[in-house]
Amino acid sequence: IPYNVGLEYQINRDFQIKNKDVVKQRIDNAFLSIDKVMDETLAAISSFNNNKLKGLIDNINKLKSEISNSTNCFVSDNFDNF
């Protein structure tokens, strides 16, 4: 391999690794924001102490769990094995 090709490969490799870390951090922050909003929503709904809202609370908890599972799968598939 010519020297310039090897050098360019190393420069691009470092950039891609750093870029991956930045993208992963932004994704983590976005999902943490979603989780925070869902927690605040659950707290607000739970404060009403209304039995009719129990189904809504259960659905929000289920959605939160599905989002968490999807997020973990996405991150592990795309970033952990990089």
C-alpha cells in the first residue's frame, strides 16, 4: 500500500470512530429526553388518582418499555460492535 493511502485510511478511521461516539451520544441524549418526558407525563396523570386513567398509565408504561427495548437493540446493533 502506498504511504498516502495508508495515511488517508488512518485519518479517516480516527474521524469515523470519533463521529460514531458523537452520534451515539446524541442518540442517547434524545432517548433520555423521551424517557424524561414520559416520566413527567406519568407523574402528572398519576397525580389525578383516577381509576379510569389506570389503563392510560399502563399503556404509557408499555410504550416506554417498548421504546427502551427498541433503543437498546438499535444501539447494540449499530454501535456496540463498531
